[in-house]
Amino acid sequence: MLNMGGPSTVPETYDFLKNLFMDGDLIPLPFQRVLAPLIAKRRTPQIEKQYADIGGGSPILKYTEMQGAGMCELLDELHPETAPHKPYVAFRYANPLTQETAQRMKADGVKRAIAFTQYPQYSCSTTGSSLNELFRRGRAGETGDIEWSVIDRWGTHPGFIEAVAQNIEAALAKFQPSTRSDVVILFSAHSLPMSVVNRGDPYVLEVSASVNAVMDRLGHSNPYRLVWQSQGRLSKGLARLGKKEAILVPIAFTSDHIETLYELDLEYMKEGKELGMELHRAESLNGSPVFIRALADITAQHLRDYSARTIGPTSVQMGLRCPGCKNMTCGQQKHWFARAGRS
């Protein structure tokens, strides 16, 4: 289960930030090994305060482990041919890091594994970075002799869409029936630099597809917009237009972490209150049984199709590099996984 991760405790914040700024796939910097620790050190006090404000750390590991355990319990029933199933968490920037998980899998004698991204929509800077790191560990022999396949995107899977829609409906129920249909639904996703978008990264397209699928499920009951976090606020604009009721919906995250608990719940809510707005946030997927069943269904179908040889180790879409990509590791990674992790 691949994700960016987050510091489980406040003292882990510096290491998390250092690993983040060291990732050239996400943030290419000149003299990266020198600059990354300096930037992390400068940013640490501010980010430590944010983690302290949300309870002393990120809950992303707790929820990922919960989701993985629930998924594998269902998977044993849905696809007994490959049971028992065991989840491993591999975070890109926080413990357990990909290197640590790779070594644990090798020690456990794992021979067959699925690299299952926990980003519903694909981006080279998120899923791509995690796969690049797993490839580097695998090529170095740190994972042992494993046959790999990849679930690289699933942003329109019906179970995922249903889980998000149910959480939106629960949030809508908090508004008065007389105004409920006028409530604006703001789908929120982390932003990307335009340089990444312009080189052909599919993230914006795939997030938009998720939003459209959710609104189809809701019968287009409400006005809506897709907004990008850390790229300015729409609250003031909505208030100016007389739209004083809105729901915030994290559409690119599978569990709570700092961008939901701090940026949405604290910063956005404070601004909305100051503007006289009624804002609510749709719950993150966290322990949603519908979502956990979706994870199991996605994996079971992947295993069935892979066993029947109707799919290969990677999807057709994963094989296409961004037209503007200049990262050689990306091409090598795609080739390696397409051969099931065989050199």
C-alpha cells in the first residue's frame, strides 16, 4: 500500500520534510542533497506546530493499516486462491519507509506482491515517485525475488465513488432542507506545479473524472467546483456571490492527514466563519466499510484478471510516459514493472 505518509509524532516532522525535499521526482532542486536538509530545517518549526494543532501527528499510518487489514480479511474470502493475504505499508517520506518495508518483505519470504497505490488518481509526483522508489529498492535486490504487478489508478471505481458520495450525503444532511440543494460542493485535491501538468501528467484529468463520477452518482443535485489546495481560497469568492453554504470534499485522499485536518478543518473553516458562511467537510474515507470493500474488490479483480492473463503486470495507461518526461528512472521503472519486477 503505497502513499506519501506523514509523521506519526511531532518529533518525526524534520525527517519527513527532509525526505520530501530530497525527492527529485516531486521537487527537483539544484544541489538537492545540500538544499533539502536546509529547507526542511527552516520549515520544521511551522509544520511541527501544525501537527501539534491536529493532535500531535498524522493519523495516516493508523488508517492505512486499518484499511489494509480490513481489505485483506475480505480478500481472503473474495479470492481464496491466493489466500492468505498480508498488507504492507510503504510510505515515501515517513515511517515505514519503502526501504524498510522492502527489507521486511524480503525477510518474510514474500514471492508475489501487488504494488497498490493509495492515490486514487495517478500523478508522476505521487504514485510515480512511490513506484520509482520501489523500483530502485527492487533492482538493488532489497525486496528479494518477488513477482510484481501494479494497481496504479482507480479514481472512478464504483466502490470508491459510492463511499465518497455517501460521505457527501451525510454532510448535506447537516443543512436545512429548504436550502440543501443550493449548497456548493467544493471538491478539494492537492495542487501540482503547472510545469508538471504541462509535461503531460494525467492527474488533473483523472481527478476531474472522479469528480464527474461522484456528481453522476449524486444526480448532479448541487452546484460544484473542483479546487486545488494551497492555491488560494474560493471562500471569499463564494461569499461575494452570496453563496454562504458549502461542503468541502477531499477527493484525492483516502484518509485524514495534515491537508484535511489542518488546512481544511482549521484554516478553511476559520475563514468561512469570518465570512459568515456555513461550511462543513465531508468525512474522509478512513474506516468506511464501503471504501474498504472497494479496496478488496479492486484487488480481487486485479488478481482474477492477472491469473487469467487478461491483463499484464501493469495497466496499458501506466506504460505511457508523459510526453514531456525527461526522468530516465521513470522509463526504467515502467519497463521493470511491466516485466513483473524481473530485470
